[in-house]
Amino acid sequence: MKNMTQKMLAAVLVSFGIAGVPARAQNVIKIGATAPITGALSSIYSIQGKLWDAWTQAQNEAGGIYVKSLNKKLPIKIIYYDDKSDPKVSVKFYERLISEDKVDFLMGPPGSPIAFAASTVAERYKFPMIHGAASDPQIYSRGFKYIQGVLGPATDWSHYFFEMLGKQGKVKTAALVVEDSLYSRGVAAGVRQLAKKAGIKIVVDQTIPADNQDFTAVTAQIKQANPDLVYVATFPPFYIRFAKQAAELGLKPKAMHCSTCSAVSVRNALGSEAEGITGEVFWVPGMKLGDYKMLERALTISGLDPVQWTFALISIPALEVIRAGIEKAGTLDRKAVYAAIQSNEIPTVMGTFKAVGKGVGTLNPLPMQVHDGKVGVIYPPAAKTADYIYPR
Amino acid sequence: MDIFLQILIGAVLQGALYALGAIGLSLSFGVLKILNLSHGDFLMLGGFLGFLALSYLGINPFLSAMLAALFGCAIGWLFYQSLISRIVGRSFRQMLTTSVMITLGVSLVIEDTTSFLWGGGSTGIPFQLSNVELGGVVFPLLRMTLLTGTILLTIGLHLFLTRTYVGRAVLASSMNPIGAIVVGIDIRFVGMLTFALGIGLAAGTGVFYATLYSIEPFMGLGLTLKYLAIIIVGGMGSLPGALLGGFIIAASESYTTYYIGAQWSPLVAFMILIAALLIRPQGLLGKAET
Amino acid sequence: MTAKLTDVHSRRFKYRSALILLAAAILGSAVVPILGTSYHISLLFFLFISITLASTYDILAGFTGYLNLGHVVFFGIGAYVFGITMQAGGGTALALALPPLLTVLFSVAIAYPLFRLRGAYFAIATFGILKVMEVLASNLRDLTGGTTGLSIPPTSSTEITFYMAGGLCFAAIILNAWIAHSRLGLGLLATREDEEVAEGSGINTTRIKIYAMALSAILPSLAGATYMWQMTYIDPASAFGSDIAFVPVIMALLGGSGTILGPVIGAIFLTVVEEVLWSHVGYLQLTMYGIVLICVGIFMPGGLMRSSIFARLHARIGLPNHYGYQPYRLFRITRGDSNGRGDHQ
């Protein structure tokens, strides 16, 4: 019996030992994060790790980040774990990143529900966390001081799109279909306001469970109301189902918008039905903002399609922001770097970042439209690569 | 009234599709007493196969459905030989827990490996047919053709189960395995056949599914659970029962969505399941427990 | 094949070994917050929750053979009740007292209809109940926050929740041991072996099954409340999701359903595997998980605790193996063997 107790204790201790050996030497800048590489959100972020590795390589090829207090450039290392789209796994790994891996900075996990949970870790340990793809306003309405997102609030998601529609003045009525999830609801809340401002009346407003398969009822409703624009706030799986059935049942609105469907997989799944749909995208090749050269290098190394993985790309501005913070503060001291981030305007590949209070940022996606199977940015005039075609 | 009919047609087709996918589960549970939690994953695999067939070989979904079904049968046979046959002989109580473990394990392996190889993202088969509109009600041609295909398949299956010797053996075994052995049916062979057939059907249905809806690597488990609900409501081991169950669930989901709100439709399906389990566990058209 | 009565009632003095082991484990866990890092605390916290869930699941599954696949519904309800009470300003004491109360009432309410079913049907129905709760949690936005989830202000210390979780874990293990030695346990075992005969012998099987379910509901609800206290955020997927539903079941099966240490070992094993293996290997984790499940299902369906090494150890420290040894015979058609009778199909 004593043997067994000893064995058990030994096994437990050994597993702790294997689980993490902290590195102490400061000759590398460690950034930690988790990402939903597997699980429910994996269809959007499964390559996140690959992108981070590629960016690390690109950054280190350039020698790393210059730290004035040490008077040299230090390479970076991104330590990441797969949170399996599960908030509690993410929390556990962030605790590990802080206490075992002893990272210097934290990036927030992509995915609003996961970020919601993980940000409590940042706040509890007073460890600054820079959020990329997590923009739901609820995350930032808790008065947390140690989280900073790069994105503008989810409610601003389509503000360029509606600005454009308002100016054009041809769209008067819209149907709003919302997938019942944290992020999509946030976007929809914004759409209701933005549409009103653009003089567009919302004639159908339905929120539907994310795994709904049959859209006959909703489609029938929309057909009856006959709006100019159908706006679907959702992710690709839901949209693919909806669009297919809409097409089958003869719903062909003059404009169809899906908040996140720039991916190639959507175009493949819908075939010709994808022509003319609009949506939002964060970055297309050809945009020349921020450190686009390093991003292009990272994309070449990893072989990833930036339009397909537009969400995963949002962490790049987060990395740019952390880097700028280090450079401006001249040190690796977290407080100083965080203060620098909060008080400076930082150019990123997706636009200029500025901390506007409560942890909210300023980056927003740009409206795009599918032409001939390809994605082009249609607004604002400064960034556009294609013209908006209406009706489809 | 128009919308009511529209939804009804949708539900009939949806129900048929559900039934086709579910019947395999029903038969294998009846014959082998195995709860195959990985059933939905084979549907997903079939769908992916159909997608690849269209993208790379230009094969239309109706043809690729048959290919997928054959492929599914082969895989099902392999699955049976390597894993299921090892646990068939155990006690019933053990069978439940071990079949849960093994099929759950298989489900995880399939889902995760597919996600890894596919790279992510959901997809569907982009195949459209033009529509026919009669008196304000749209008859989606694609759906109608699929419905016809489903009906033909169902009739074919029914004939197989009731007219051929092998088919009758399958049916008999699913109703009363011990009785079947007593009359001399080789239940091992029948079990293997049933299992393979069930998975083949799932894969074939998967192609239709991918054409109408979307598929993604992790969809399997949720679908399997819904199919379980359908076969319980309709009756284990009964093909007409699966059709009826499928229709009931599909109709209740659609009408709930329209009249009450989409967020309540999953609830309705489960309430029906629980009610069925309590009031009539053998299902509407199933045989009572012996 | 029978559960030997001598297993349950003899070896009273060998409990010393088991008690020493228990004391060592408690002591070891208690010092972790002092000696370990926040990561270790976090890790052990989730381990404690897992053990609580797996052990309490096994109260019903191990003793009666009824697989309550919806077991985590008690966890989810506990988490939400705690969160809602805190949000409404009820204070921690009330927020901790309500979950077990409401969950036990809930469990009794669903037990009456559920126990009219057997075997696979029971399992599916319990899973259905879980899904119903998930939909309710998603749709009753005003009460539960819907899919956006429920959030309460964070606590600064993780120690209280750590000790609570530890307490729950050890309570679950002790509860299992207590039932194994009680008349309730005997009745449950009899029910598992042959329900009709048990009824005939004068055991009110329905009543004791409901007791078992109610007992199995208390600790998970507190575990849910503790989880919510620690994480300060819950949403329908984390509380009632399909993925978390199977975890306690798998842990119990892996370790050995029907043994006292089985769920514990299963939980530890899976947690260790997750930490050691998965932190270092980026991909295909679920695949490996699945392969482990398949292998255990085929080669060790009785779980780890019933493989020869562990089974003897388990007996030597004085804990009864109330599932008994189970020789795995091939399906025989020439005689009715006890394996075919008394099952719940």
C-alpha cells in the first residue's frame, strides 16, 4: 500500500515536472496565446498556429524587435496552445502561460466566448492582454483594465457598408437574419442602428439557432416582405445553408450580405450563387497599410490565403501593436509597454489603431463583393479595389 | 396557406432525408444492439466524398451518392470486422457501455482526422437545378428530384428487406435476434451486413445532405443524436417508422420555426423524443419489447 | 457471475490502508496552493471538478447500471443558479445553498418519468433532457443571458474555490464508499443484477433508484456553482454542451465503472494525458483521445481498475469492487447464461 501511495505521488509530481519548465534567460521575447485550432470554431481558426509560426519566422528574419533598454534586437517566440474552442481550456492554458511559461505578453484568444473567459485571467493577474478577433461589446463592458482589443466594437462591423449604401441611396428595405451567437448578435445590434442612419427600414428581423438546418420558414417570410437587401449576420456554415435554400426557393434579393463569408470555401460551396454577395473582409493582397510587407512574407511562408482566413489575420495587428508598444516604451516592462499601447496611434496592416477607452480599438473590416469568384474591396474609395455592383 | 404548404413540402423532403440517414442506425441497433454514435460522421464523410467527386471529377451528386454508398458499405464492413465483431458476444449491459466507448472513439477519430486533412471550413456541394412554380408555391426541382431518389431508395430498401431472403433475415434479426438464431440465421453474417448497409446508406445520404445544406468535420455527433430521436419516435427497426418519425420531427421543427420562433425548434424535437420514450418507447410503428 | 457479498462487508480492518491513502491525498492537495504555481492550482481545480462529476455519475451507473448520459445537467444547473443568484445580489451563501436544493428537486422530478425506461432508452432520454436544458438556457435570455452567457464580477482569490473543489472531490469519493457499504448500496446492486427479482424480494427499486439519482445530483450542482465562482462566466455550451457531457462518462468507463477509485483514476489519467501529451503535440489530439477510447473499449471494457494489477491493489487497500469480476465470454447460443438475463434491454 505504501508503495502505491508513493507511486501515485511520484506519478503526479513527475507529470507536473514534465508539464512545464520555465525558461529564465531573457534573450527572447515570449508572447503567449491560445487559439481554437480544433473544435467548434476551428473552421475559422484552425491555421492560427501556422500563421503565428510564419509571422515569428518573418519577424526573426528581420532580426526581431529592438528593445532600447537592452540595446539590441531580440527575436520573438509565440507560445500557443489549442484551446479546443473551449473557454475553460483556454483559461487553464492562460494560467499556464503566465505562471509556467512565463511569457512577457499575452494575446487574447480568437473567438468572443473564449475571449470572454480568458480576459478574466488577465484581469485577475493584472497581466495585459491584447485582443485580436474578439470584439463583442460585452467583453469590454465589465470595466476590466488589463484588456485591450484592436478591433472596433462588433456593432461597428458593417459601418462602412451602410455608409456606402446610405450615400448610394438605392436600398430602402432590408431583412435581417441573425445567427444566435455572441458575435453575430453584436453585429446585428449595430446593423439595426446603422441601417436606420442610412435610411433603410428593417422589415424582417429574425434570430435563429446556429445549427438550424431548414430555412423554409424564414425564406418564406422574407419573400413575402420582399426587401432590397438581405443581411445575414453569421458565420459560413450557417450562411451556406441559408443561401442554398434561399436560391432554391426563389429568393433572389437585389443585394445579399453575409458578415463573415469572404472565404473561398463559401464560394466553392455556393458556386454561381456566390456571385455578387457582399460581406466584410479584413485584408486583401494589394492593401498597403502598416507592416504589410512582413504580413506578405508570413503569408508566403505559410502558404495561406488571406481572404479565406481573414479572421485569423486579425491577430497580426495585435502583434504589430505589441511590437510598437515595446519599441515606443523601449523596455520589456509590461506596465510601460501597455501604457505606450494605450497612448499612441499605431499603424497596422488593417488601418490605424488607437485605444479609445474601455479596451476598445478602432480597426474595422472593409466591405467586399464577390465578382467572378474573386473578392474585391468596394469601399471606402481610399482602399477599394473594385466597384460595387447593384443589383446583383 | 401558401406558406403552410411550402413548409409541408419542405418537411416531407426533410423527413425523407432524415429517414434515409437514420434507417441504418435503426437496423444496426435492432440487430446488434449497438448504439453507433459515429453514424453521423459517415454521413459527413459521404458528403465530403461527393464534394470532392464534383470538384475534381465533375461527377454529379446523384451518381456520387451511389459511389459514396458503396464506399460506405466497404468502410462499414471494415469497421465491423475490426472493431464491432470483437464486442458482439458480450453481455447486453456491457455491450451498451463498450459500444458507446468504441463508437464515440471512432467518431472522434473520424471528425478530427477529417478536420486535420481538410484544413478547415465548412463546405457544400454547389449543384443547382431550376425551380418550378405552381400557384404561388415554389417546387424546388432539386429537392423534388432528391425526394424522388429518396423514395425510390426507400422502396428499394423495403423490397430488399421484405422480398429477398437476406433482407428478411436482416429484418428478423432486428426484431428478435435470439429467435433468429433459433431458426438458423447466421446472425454474425447478418449483423455484419446490416452494419455495412447502414453505414453505406448514411454515406449516400451524406451526398444529398451536402447538396442541400452544408457539411463540416464536426457535425457528426449532433446529427447522430437527432437520428436517434427520429428512430425512437418512429420505431426501431422499421423503415416506414423511420419515414414517419423523420416527417414528424421535420414538420415540427419547421412549423415551430415559423409560428413560434426558430430558437425553439430544437426543443420541440427533443420534447417529442422524450414524450415518445415515455408514452410509447417502441415508437409509433415499432414492435413492443419482447 | 455475482457480486460477492463478502466483498462488501468484510475486510473492515483493511480500511486503514484506504484511509491513510485518502489522508495523504487530502494533505497533498491542501499544500498545493502554498507550494505550487497558479497553473498547478488551476490544473488541480479542474481535476477536482472532473473527479466529482465522474464519481457522482458512477453512483448511478456503477451501482445500478443505468447510464445517465445527461449527468452534467446537474453541473450546468448549479452553475447557472449560482450565477443568477449572484447577479441578482443574493450573496454567496444563498448562491451556494440554492443549487443543491433546486437540483435535487429537479432530479426527483425527472427521475419519476425517466426510470420507466431501461438501458439504451434511458441513456438517450437523459441525454435528451440535457439538450432540452441547453436550449432553455439559450432561449430564456432574460434569465440566463442566452447564448451570450452569464457573467459575474471576478473574485480575486482562487484559493477558496480551490479548496471547495477539493472538498467536493473527496466528498464524492467518500460518498461512493459510503453507499457501497450501506443498505442502499446493496439494494442498488440487487437492482442492477436483476430488477424483477429485486422487486420480488421486497426492494422498492423505483424508490432507491430515485434516491441514487438525487444523491448523485448534489455534488455536481455544487461543483457547477464552484466552477462559476471561479470562471465568472458560463454559457449554454459550457454548461450543457455535448462535448462536456461525455467526459465524466468516459472517465468513469476508462477507470472502471462500478469501482470506487475507477472514476478517480480515469479522471487523473485523462487529465494527465491532456496536459502532458496535448500541450506538446499540436494536432490530432482528439484522434488520439478517440484511439485510447477504442482500445479501452475493446481490450479493457471493465476499465483500468479491473485489469489484474489494479484490481488486486484495489482489493488490498480494502475497497470493494462491487461490479465483481466479469469473465468476457463469447456469445453462446446453446444455453441461457446469466449474462443474457437480467439485462436492461
